[in-house]
Amino acid sequence: MPMNKSNHKLLRLPEVKSTTGLSRSTIYDRIAESTFPNQIPLGPRLVVWVESSIQNWIAEQVSAARG
């Protein structure tokens, strides 16, 4: 697998909740609605999100709110 020059930081659910201000249920509801970045499964009970995907989602929300 080729490595990108940029490092991708992975966030677990508590970090995603803290960063976005969303609850666990809201995050998963929005994933189901395809309005939030999908998680990446790393194990049977471990999922993560790519930090840049979360930051891009936040930027989109700010842009949409500002018109």
C-alpha cells in the first residue's frame, strides 16, 4: 500500500464528540443519513475517523451557516 506524504491522525469517538460538540447518537444518525464522515473499523469493537475528514466537515458546516 503506498504511503502518502501527509500523516493522517485517527480520532476515536470521544475525540470526535469533543471536536464536533455532537453526541454519540447524533454522530451515528448523521452517518446513517450520509451527512457525516464514515468511521473506519480497525477491529471488532474499534472504529476511528480521519481527523482531516472531521475538520473538512466542520468547515462545510461553517460555510453553510454563513451562506
